Amino acid sequence: MAKSPKISASHEPGGLIVHISGLLPSLSPAEQRVARLVVADPADAARRTITDLATAAETSEATVIRFCRSVGMNGYPQLRIRLAAEAARRVEPPDARVVGGDIPPGADLAQIIATIAFNDARAVEETAEQLDPAVCERVVEAIGAAGRIDVYGAGASGFVASDFQQKLHRIGRIAFYFPDVHTALTSAALLGRGDVAVGISHTGTTSDVIEVLEQARARGATTVALTNFPRSPITEVADHVLTTAARETTYRSGATASRLAQLTVVDCLFVGVAARSRARTKKALEATAEAVQSRRVGPGRRRA
Amino acid sequence: MAKSPKISASHEPGGLIVHISGLLPSLSPAEQRVARLVVADPADAARRTITDLATAAETSEATVIRFCRSVGMNGYPQLRIRLAAEAARRVEPPDARVVGGDIPPGADLAQIIATIAFNDARAVEETAEQLDPAVCERVVEAIGAAGRIDVYGAGASGFVASDFQQKLHRIGRIAFYFPDVHTALTSAALLGRGDVAVGISHTGTTSDVIEVLEQARARGATTVALTNFPRSPITEVADHVLTTAARETTYRSGATASRLAQLTVVDCLFVGVAARSRARTKKALEATAEAVQSRRVGPGRRRA
DNA sequence: ACGCCCAGTGAAAGTAAGTTTCATCCGTGG
DNA sequence: CCACGGATGAAACTTACTTTCACTGGGCGT
């Protein structure tokens, strides 16, 4: 029916802006220009007329409309009022935080700390806001019932994958993580119906992870993707897609905000799975906690 | 010029609705009908088109415009976005967050997500608040000037240590991380004055990490501890102590909140170090980013 | 290398929304 | 009873939004 793949923006009450920035890479260049303007200053965009906005983005009105559709709106007026609402909601605390994406060259450490913390915290919050509980539920179900869970991730996302694996393992689930692609592929080949494969890639374009997930899917496993970009390639090989909402700016913050967001999602899944079977989980956790006890020194109340 | 008595609504951000209902009696009958609709459901009014609203108020578009002017707006579109903003704001307060520390046994996933995200975000924020910029500064100085940096951490904190190592490495610093205690001890023994050793332990009681840090200190290296507990044993072997502010509750959230807090601190240090030498850093980052490019598939706009 | 195809784009036509104008209505006071 | 003026809606008008369509340029198969 519709040739333009609208990504529903309906079930994400708190995050139109977030939603848009997630979609940013999947937009055409001209639409991206529009998107950037909108994300940069939603309130201002809401004030502008479509012609005005188009001019500002150095494009035509037609493109602005296309952009509206791309992000799930019916038309410009709808985008406008949604933006206005959004902007009103995010009336930041009175203090003039150094929030903008970037950190000024001459910033002192206190500023840097404030900025980073703010962005990190926001990534976590916004991720939670846009997470679809229904999808989480399905993923939790699948993992809870899985005979085996493989978690894939490369580079920075590898840490998260590893973390997830460890968490699942700690509550008695059979979970694996492979730092090496070849090993991962081998493992994926051994998966079957009822098993679950989780692929983590911030950009959603990491070919290693995609391949492995594809393999897993071919074998009949349920595949889950965790990425920041809802239209990235990895989502094509996933049965369930979970997204984070980190708006990475430049290199500076590296992938930290996105990593935090990923960890939050992983934590949610973990708790969800754990909650499914309290007793079993608790027992396993106590056992593992006890195991590391010997590696701790006395309670260490006060020093000296 | 203006024969209609505009009542400026510009500088009362909090109460467009209040403002309107205030001057309701001064409006003409037809305008009052419009006003009542607007006050009754601002969000709904914002969604309507002028014709639609006029019809609903059993009047003409002209009257709606007059109403807009009467309440200080330039025209209908402006009223519309103001209403949208207003409505959005007043929906916020009643949000009953499931904030409490713990997750009730019967909680559904949406609740779990909200709780976790809240706690995670708070850990990040609170950590930033209590971080001492002066200490950070000294640590950044030390790392920036270090010939070599060793990062230690076990278990969950190991991820963070590893992350820090990788970050430093990416900007061209000589940094190491060792998953294995023995190797770490060996490495610590090779440190000397001017080098830096960073020990990460949430509890501050992980003997492995403490021992290694102790060793490093004995060799003359500057030691840094990152822990949640400012009086824990690890602080005794550290020249500089950085603390996180995660209040872990029970097992449920596992160590995630603390991990996020640690990552945030690490990120701050990283950015601090990176900021010290922009040029060098940027170059190194570009090079490393380029290196992984081949492992990515095309921009992945839209799916099939 | 060539040409086909198709996503991306803006110009322009078309439609809908918003605004102004103006004639009418109606109540009031001379 | 008429003149007046505020209130109002119909219609003309303007501006904003949407659709259509033709053109471009890059990718891909032959």
C-alpha cells in the first residue's frame, strides 16, 4: 500500500525528537537537513511555516512533507504541533546547562562532567521512554524459554554483549558470547528452533554481527537486534528489534552514551527474565555471589 | 491601527489557558463558545483545523480568528502551537513514576523499564554531582602525562576497566588492561614513576584489584581508585579517589547502575584527557574510525 | 562503455487552511 | 422610526500545505 515505510511514531509518547534522530541516517540527504534543523531546535521549527523551514533547510516544501511522512506524521501541521508539545515538555531545569551536543574547546572539567552526565542520563531516560514494552515482553519470553542464548557484538557493543551473557549466566541460563567472529559463526550454526540469538550493534551496520545473526536465523533461532537505528540493516535479520535512543554527537563522547543506553536495555531484559522465575533466579544469584566472596577483603568500613 | 484590544499573552508562559479563561467574560458570545471549547480540551483544540473548530463552536472561521486576536495571538496557527505546548506541559506532572528503589514482584515490563531507567539515570546524575572536579583534574593531568597507563578491574568492573583501556588506546595513549590477576601483577611490577594505575572496584573490596594497585604504588606509579564507597579498602592504596554514587538495591538491578556510573566517570576522564590535546586525539580517532569502516555494510537506508 | 532503472529532488499545479473584507443583522438610543 | 454601532457570517482573497510530474544523476546489468 504505502510505498514509503512509515515508522510508527505513535507508541512513543515521550520522544519525537529522539525518534527522529534515530531515523536520521535512514533519511535522504535533503530530508536529513530538515531533520537536523528540527532536532536542533524543535520549538523554533514549530514556529516556522513549511516554506520557511524548507528554505532554512535549503530544500523544497515537497521534501519537508516527505520528511514528515518519513517520521510517521500525516503532514506538516501535525509535525508542527507535535514539535511544539515536545519542546514544551523538555523545558530543561532553569540552569543553563552546557547541553548542546558538543563541548567547547576551552571547557573546564566541571563543564565537561556536567555535559557528559547530562547526555548520558538523557540517553538512558530517552531510551527507556521509547522502548516498546510489547517487544521487550516477547524477547523476554523467548529468552526465558530458550534452550540456549547466544549474544553477539563487536567492538564497543561487544562489552555489552559480554555483559548480557554474564548476567544471563549468573541466573542460570545457558548463554554464550564470542569475542571472535569465526567462533560466533560456528556457534550460530549450532543454534536451532527455540534458541535465541541477540545481536548488538549501535550503528546496526556491523557486518560481522549481521552475518552471525543471519546464520542464527537461518537455523531457526529467534533473532533479536539491539541498535540505535530502527532502519539499519541489522533489523532486516531480526525477529525482534529493540532500539536505544542515544544521540551521539561527535567523537568526543565516543560511544559511551550509546553504551549506557544499551546496558539499560540489557538490564531491563535481564530483570524481565529474572522476574519470570524468581526462585530459580535468586538461588543462582546467591550461589554466584557466594563464589566471589572469597575474593573480597573484610567489610572495609573505615580506612586504617 | 489595531481596533481590537489585544491582551498580550506573550509573557505568561505558564498559563495560556488560565489567561483565556480569565478574559472569557470580556469576549463576545460567539468568541466565548470558542474559548470554552479551547479551555475544556486544549490538546484537542490544537489538533483541529480552524474550520473544524469554528464548526464545533457553531460559528464562523472569522470569529475564531477574532478570538485568537482577542487573546493576544497573531493568528490561528500560533494559537494552535501554543495550545499544543500548553497541553503537553500540563500532562507531565501527573506522571506517577514507579520510582521507588525496588521492583514489586508482580510488576509488568513497562514498570520494570521505568524503574530501571530511573535508577540508572539517577546514578549517572548523582555521580556527576558528587564528582570532585579538582580530583578529576589531577587524574587527567596524571594520565595525560603518563608514559603508560594500567587499568585494573575484576568481574563487572573489568568491563569498565577494559572500556577505559580501549578508549585511551584509541586516542593514542599507551594503556593496558588485564583480565587475569597474575598478568596484571606482573604488569604492575613494571610500572614506575610517572606511570598511572587505575583500579576499579564497585565495592572497593576486591582483593585482586587492591593488591595490584598496591604493587603499582610501591613501584612509584600514581594510583587512582574508582569505587562506590569512599572508605573502602581500595582507597587506602590510591593517591586519588574517585567515587560513583550508585545506590544498588537488591540483586535485581545487578551492578548495572553502578556500572553506568563508572562508565560515566571513565568517560569524563577520557574526554578530559582528550581535550588536553585536541589535534593528536582527533587524528588518532579518525584513524581508528577509518579502520573499522570496512566492517560496516552500506548506509542501510531503508529495508527491502 | 552504454543505456536502463530508480531513488531523490524541486518546480509547478492543485487543494486546503487561514485571513480579510464587507454586507447584514439586531439591539439601542435619539 | 430611523440612525448607529457592535457582532457576525459569507464570500473573496491570501497564504500554507500537498500532490504531481519531469528531471537528474548514480548504480547496475548487458
